[in-house]
Amino acid sequence: MENLKELIQKRKAKVAVVGLGYVGTPVAALFADAGFDVLGLDIQEEKIKKINQGINPIEGKEPGLTELVEKVVKSGKLLASSDYTKLKEIDLVTVSVETPVDDETKVPKYVALRSAIESIGKNMKRGAVVIVESTIAPRTMADIVRPILEESSGMKLNEGFFLANCPERVMPGKLLHNIRGCDRVIGAFSEESGEVVREFYTHIVQAHLDVTDPLTAEIVKTAENTYRDVQIAFANELALVCEALGANFWKVRELVNKSPERNVHYAGAGVGGHCIPKDSWLLIAPLKGKLETKIIPDARYINDSMPLHVAELLRNGLTESGKKLEGSEIAVLGYAYLPNSDDTRNSPSISLVTELQKIGAKVRIHDPYVEEYRGDLGKVVAGAEAVVVMVAHDDYLELDWEKIRKSMKGNLLVDGRNVLDKEKATSSGFVYKAVGVGD
């Protein structure tokens, strides 16, 4: 460990990043930019090819990432590959692979994690440090990662290799900013390895690095996203209350938040992304048969139901005009899960579109960042009975709504993200329905 710490300080330690997605790509680029020789490992050959050409595989607005990937690849500091045997020369391995939950059982599916850890174990050098950055359920490090590494490598923890987790805290659109600026928690199996991992991350993290045990680190990461999920669920339920009472959630929220220590979150058409929709389930996954949780599952139900509520707003708006949702042309604006990103993982728009198609509506989709839906916005809205705003992309914030209204067949606008207020919408000729805004 002392030798490795010295290598890290001199930037002579060799680094590998397993999984070149929304976390792994910027992490690999940052360590390479810090002066380390970095090997990026992934199973997608097209992604590997792009990176080795100096092309950022992540689309959407990611300030600085495209330029950084190009820079470190050209400098020879970052090389992407699918060959795990290259780990035999690597000192530190970070793992950033997907950790979804089963749609029905809500149990973690660790297919990618198990495969990655087994491949690492079969090829890692003696004395290597493995760091899991993926968000995982409590006890995953002890019950899954450690046994697989020991069995596949034939070495013992803290003798032949060292192990820690350092959960990422990022969101698309702010990847480099979050990695550099957010505090991190390191869960290590020994005090010695924890200090080495802390030294390692100081080269890319400009915030505080807390060292604790793996279980605490696992709970901290899943709890922080669960906290946000529950807070959003309260905001969404309050929005439904305001709708039912004929009030405006956004005005209520503004005034509530003037009270000390109050921070009502944004309400909206649903919660998406790779983290929040699953991390609540990861947190409580080990508790089945031990503890019945109530608030957390209820929050998930509320947030999952919001796209269906948008469908109801559509139906109600069309009914008031004497039309049916079945067979109507509906233009959906936004397919990513958050503004100015191409990330569609668990997007509320997917749930909405699925529900509308099930009902029998004819759905058209536009999204300036999702390759499949980058078509002409004018053609998407032309002749539509209704337009639904599901994502507050910058492109949608300054649209000529009067022009859109005139190109439509109908006049219904359903706003799922508070993109424009009721007064502006009605003055543009729309019948306006919105999450949190009562009639």
C-alpha cells in the first residue's frame, strides 16, 4: 500500500476504468488528464472505436467533456479496449457498470456487475485495488463483490488484493462538474486501503473525501437518492392536491418556500434516469422479510404514476372539446429524462407514450437530443390535436407558441414541466392543462 500510494502521488500508477458510460467516460478522461495512464474497458465495440478516435460517446450538453476526451486520447493517456487481460499490468481498477432492478420484483439485477467483477478477478495483478463506483444495494460489496473477486482471483481480500466502493454523485449535463465538485464517500475494507483510495481520488475530486466502511457508503448513496425521490413525491402529491382544489402549485410552492427551512421540490410529469427510480428499491432490497417500509414504496408509486396522470390531463382536455383521446394525433415534446440530455433511461416519456399507444392514440415524438426523434418540430406538431411538453429542453423554452397553435388541428396544450404559464398559453390560443395547475 505504501508503494502504491507513492506511485499515485507521482502519477505513475496504472489505472483502468471498467464501463465507459455516463460515469466511466468522464472518470477515465479526468484521471488521464491528471497524468495517469488510463485503460478504459467496455463490451461495446462501437463505443471503444469512438473513444479511440477521440470522440466523446455521450451526446447532449456536457460542458468540457468532448474537448477533454479528444485531448487525452490525442496525448496517448487514454486507450479504450475490450480486452480484460490488459488488467494484469493495472494498479487501480474502477467499476462503473449498470445496476438495474427487476421491473416486477424490484430486486437488484447484478448481471453486468457480476460479469465485470469476475472478469477483473481473473485478470488482476497481485496487490491491485478494485473500486466499485456503481450504486449498489447495502451489503453488495460484502456479499457479492468480495466473494466473486476472491473466488475468481484465488486471492484473499487485504492480502492479495484490496477493495473499496466510492459511489459516484453525478447527473447528465453536469458530469465533469459533479465529479470534480461533489463530496464523495469511500467505503473501504481496511483503513490502509481507504487512505490509498482517498489519495487516488484527490487527483480528480476537488471536494471532501470521507472514508468509512463499505456498508455505510452503500447506505449513504442509496439513501441520498431515496431522500430526493421522497421529496419529489411530496411535491407531486401536493401538485395533485392543488389541481383538485383549483389552485396553482407553483404559486403555493413559491410561498411555502419562503418559510424557514422549507424546500418543496419541483413537481412534474415523472422521475426518470438510471438512479432515482431504482435506488429506493436498492436501499430496501435487503430488508424483505425483516422490515416493512411504507414511505419509500409509496413515494415510488406516486412518482411512477405521474406520466399516467399526464395522460389523464390529455383525456380530460380533449373531452372538454368534445373529442376522444383514442385515435387523436398527439405530439410529445421531449423523450430524454431530463433537460438538454440524450439520456432516455427510465424516461417518463416512455411510460406516457406506452400508455397513449395502449389507449389508441397516434403518437408523434420530438427530442432535439435523442437521435431517433431529432426531426422537424414543425412537422411533428402540424395537424396534432394536442401537444404535450414532457421535458424542459432549452429548445422548448423559447418556442413560438402562437405559430405552433396555428399549425395544429386542435388547441390543447398539456404542460408537464411548467415550461410556460397559463396566461401565455391561453393568450396563444391554447386550452391549457398542466401538472399542478387547477382550472
